Amino acid sequence: MTSPEGARVPARMPYADLMSWPFLVFLVCWLVGMVGTFVPVLPATLIIFAGSVVATLMDGFQPWPDLPFLLSFAALTVAISLIDNFASAWGARRYGGSRQAGWGALIGGLVGIFIPFGLILGPLAGALLAELVWVRKPFMEALRAAWGTLIGLLTGIAAKFVLHLLIGLFELWRLWDPAGSILRA
């Protein structure tokens, strides 16, 4: 593409004029976090929170609107991080598991953080072991409680996905600044 004077003009990306650097940094972190919601070894909520902090600092941190938002988001980050574990425990109880199965699922989920696929296998194994060892239920009944753990875990992942989506959209809206485009000087 050339200008009327014959000088070469670089092609423009259609939506780049609408994105600031903080917006773009958060967008990348948010997209990684959204994918990480389904990858047990990635701390998806923490990635999204870190992206929000970095973007807020890049955008020129202001104590009044930014500090309450970041503190609220930090509290939500802790709560969202625990959703998987509590949902697993709820599922175990819902499908006939004992209180011990709920605790087994919760402890198994916490231990599972440190092993591959542990966030899925940990709650299952915890609920199954609790039912078999402490409650002494027959294998099929214990397996039903473990199945409930899986259902709870999937419910927790769905809830986490929705919360990540809502938080990300809110933060993108908050950072939206067409006047601060990355292509403007």
C-alpha cells in the first residue's frame, strides 16, 4: 500500500487501533487462563489475576478505583481456586457418599495438586479410599461415591469457567481504552 506521495504505508490491523498495551497483556493472560481452566496443572485463576495486576500497573495504578478491584479480585481468586475441591466433596455426598468420602475427596484434591492429573484423580481416589477404608462400604457403593466426586468436579470446572469468563470480560471492559491504542503515537 502506498501514500499519495508514493511512500510505502504499512498495512493496519483492523482492531489494533482499539487495544492498549494493558488491554493486550490482560487479553493474552486471560486467554491462557481460560484454556488453563481445563488443564489441571495450570493455575488458571492465578494467571488471570496476575494478568489483571500487571495490566492495572501498566495502565497507571490509581488507589481508588484499582485497589478495591484488585483486593476483591484477590479474594475471588482464592475462592475460585477452592471451587474444584468443594465441588468434589459436594458430589461425593450427593451420590450417597459419607461425610468421610467428602473429606476424602477434599483431601485427595489438595494432595492431587502436586501430581499429574491429580486434580481429577485425587478427589476420586480420596473419596473411594475413605468409603472403602473408614466407612467399610462395599466396592460398588464406594465407587458410586467416587462417581459423585467426578460429577462434582466437572460441575466445579464449569463454575470456574463461567467465573473466569465473567471476570475476564469485566476486566477487558475496565481496560478498554480506544484513545490509548498501541498504534497511536
